[in-house]
Amino acid sequence: MTATENNGIRVAALDDIPVGEGIAISSDITGTDDDIALLRDEDGSVWALNDTCTHQVASLSQGWVEDGKVECPLHSSQFCLKTGAVEGLPATVDTVPHKVEVRDGEVYLFPNVRP
């Protein structure tokens, strides 16, 4: 592992992510195949999932975050913030979760590392 893999990539300040919403982090920054959605649940916790809905091309970072799930803004598919598992149709394929840490008000992403 490199130092970046051990410490993560600083991708945002916690205040950059409104409660109940998300922001997208470009794959140019993360080195992943898809952009990554940073999503903030109403309890203030931050989660990371691949940004593209597995049902149709839509950005999960533009969805609604509530009760441990994100709802896709296009057709209302729902995904578990912790595991990426489908929790509401029409999606039938899980999305990919990524490890996130919040340290001193800064959000660090560990791309392709499962939480």
C-alpha cells in the first residue's frame, strides 16, 4: 500500500456535503471507473458509493439521502449507503461502496476499499 492508500485521499470538507444530500467526486481524482458519490445521512455520517445508478444512467449524488439509503433521482431505485445493496426497485444490481473517514472536519476517501 502507498501512503495515499493508508491515509486516503482528501476529497472534501464535511461542510461541503449538505445533510440529506450528496456530491460527486470525479474519477479523475479517485482513479476509479466511475465517479464516486459522497452522501451524508441525516445523522451526519458520510458514505461513498459509485455515482452512476445501476438501473439507468443517473447520478446518485443528485438523489435523496434518508434512513441509511440513497434514492436515485431518475426512477427512485434505492441503495443501502453502507453496503451498496439494492433496497428498492427498479434497480436489481448492487452498486459499489467505498471506505470513507471523516477526520477533523475533512473527508478522506479510500477508493476501491470496502467499508
